[in-house]
Amino acid sequence: MTLVSEVRLRQVLDSRGNRTVEADVVTESGGFGRAAAPSGASTGEYEAIELDPSEAIASAREHAVPRLEGKVFVGDQRDVDRTLRAADGTDDFSEIGANSAVAISMAASKAAADVTGAPLYQHLGGAFRGEEFPTPLGNVIGGGEHAADATAIQEFLSAPVGAPNVQDAVFANAAVHQEVHDLLAERDIAAGKGDEGAWAPSIEDDEAFELMAEATDSVADEVGFDIKFGLDVAGAEMYDEDDDEYVYRETTRSTDEQIEYIADLVDEYDLAYVEDPLDEDDYAGFAELTQKVGDRTLVCGDDLFVTNVERLQTGIERGAGNSILVKPNQIGTLSDAFDAVELAVENGYRPVISHRSGETEDTTIAHLAVATGAPYIKTGAVGGERTAKLNELIRIEQNVSRL
Ligand SMILES: C=C(OP(=O)(O)O)C(=O)O
Ligand SMILES: [Mg+2]
């Protein structure tokens, strides 16, 4: 094993044009890894703390870098991540910033892979990974916190569940995205794009459901395999705590009505996936919905679990959800993200590896999905920072990745 010899940190741009943290990790033997932190817009209240990038970098340079350089073996990811936690000294990375932590954690993993000459997914997941691939969930219509004056539900996600391989699945999601564009044009509905490249028309959610059903059916007929769709409701963003109601464009729903509404949607549209249907504190609501529809769809916790094993453990004990979204920057290190996946799988929860709405060209999550054998990855449908991950999955599937 080889020691970390240098950690370089800098600010770069993310896909929203905001500054974010990028890390380079160099090893004594000349290994090199580079990674950048993503950033959420509909962030969960219980996520690890993202600091202003310049503060995060200054603090990491002061507290973390001296503990890593010349002291930690790059291939020992647990030790890299433990060192980051010890350097930070808080539960939520509020000292060095989860943005510095995750960038360094991911860059170290890439440097270690570089040293061994293995693709990142094999370094992280072992020699026998690379046979199973995640189904990509592709955001094709969206609003919420990702686009002004668009749908209330944050994401309508194409889910090519019948695709024979990743490449066909990725192409199918792009085709659904294109088909939605054509259907919008037929209806004379103008639409720009939201933060993740999904169409962001100023329409009611009911119309978005119609468009998704038509677009997925039509592309499924063309490609000859089953394409379903799903949602990220981002319930915490629409929940009004004072009035105990979910606020849509033209209507509001009580918690009971919200549960009924989502359960009806699952059956009406045969939804494959429902993320954050309820508020991030509502374990009971998640449990009730999971009881109703968990046998036929994924009820996924994003803001509910925030990739945190303690929150996931609570969910497991209460029967809340049957799936967890895994975003490394929500928790701060790759080790923590792996722990979340492991606890999920042990308890029959399906892990979904995920991007953030603010992304870079970093491809770590594509490797993480293959390394963990995750059944799903959510990383958009189009747009350079999204296709960076999707195209990487295609390369991994072809087994030519050497990043
Ligand atoms: C990807 C998402 O958005 P953000 O990164 O804004 O949290 C999400 O909510 O799942
Ligand atoms: Mg979400």
C-alpha cells in the first residue's frame, strides 16, 4: 500500500454555475485521483453540512490535510474516511464541510484504484463486480426546487425496467426525454429545462402524468421492452408544517390525503418508484404508505434517511419505506455511503445511488453503483454532467473503463 503524499483542493464550477470543492489526491508511488463534490437544492434537514467552498477548503487544509499527507495509506478507504471524521470532530462535518470531505474521500478512492490499476468499481467492490448493472432512473419532467413555475412534484423519472442492458436503458431514457419534448410541442406547451436537464413546463402534475404515460408507452413500443416511470415527490419541500398539509400548485392535501393520493397514483400509473412521498420527519406516514403499496413499488427515502445509518435503522424498525437513496455528499464519505448500502441490503431495502441537482463531470457514483451491485441509479437523462455518469456506466458495461 502507498501513502497519501499530497492533497490539493480547489474551487471549480458545478452545473448550476456555483462554486464547489474539487480534490486531487496524489500518492507516494505516483498514483492520482481527482473528484468534485456535488450540491443539492432540495436538501434534507438532516444532511451533513455543506460549507461555502472557500471556507470548506481553508478548514480542510488546516484540519484534514496534515492528518492525511504522509500518514494514511490511500488504499485503506476506511482509514482515509476515519481520518476525515477525526479531523472534522463533529457528527455532521460542519467543521471541514461535507463538500471537502466527500471530494477528498472520493479522490482518495480513485488514487488507490490508480495505484492498483483496477477500475474504480473493482477497487471499491472487489474482483467479481462488474457483472450486474443498475437500472438508470432518468428525470424527464421536473419542477419543485429544481425549476420555477413548473410541476409541484419535483421529478418524473423514466424507469426502463425491462431493458436488457445499461446502454439500451440509458438510450431509452433519452428517447423518453425526447418524446416528452415532442408531446409538449404538439400541445403548444413551451418548456425550458430545470437544474437536472428535465423539461420544466408550467403545467399541472396531472398533465405531467399523462405525458409520462404516453411517452414511456410509445418508447417502450419502439424499443420492445418495458418502460415504467416513477416520482421524486420531494415531499419535505411541499410540506407546510404549520398547516400540516402538502401544497401543490392549485390544491393542498392533508397527510392522510397525501398517502391516499400517492397510493392511487401507484395503481393508476403502475409506478415503479416513489421517492420522498411524505415529509422528512414522517416515518409513520412512510410506514403507512409502504404497508399499502410496498409490495408493488419502491417507496424510497431520500430526505427521510439522508444516507445516514441511524435514520435508516429507525426506518427499518418502523417499516418506513423499502428503499434508500444513497448520496455520498449527504453523509460525507464513501465509507458511510457503503455502510448505508450494506444496512439497506441486509434488511431488504433497495439502494438507489444518486446524483445531486448541482453536479460536475465527476463519475464516481457510476462506479459506486456497480461496486455495490445497486439495482438502481438516479443520475438524470441528458446534459453533460448527467451523461458523464451514464456514459461511464456504458463504458463499464463494455469493460473498458480504466479511470
Ligand atoms: C437529486 C435530488 O435533488 P437535490 O440534489 O436538489 O437534493 C433529489 O432530491 O433527489
Ligand atoms: Mg430526492
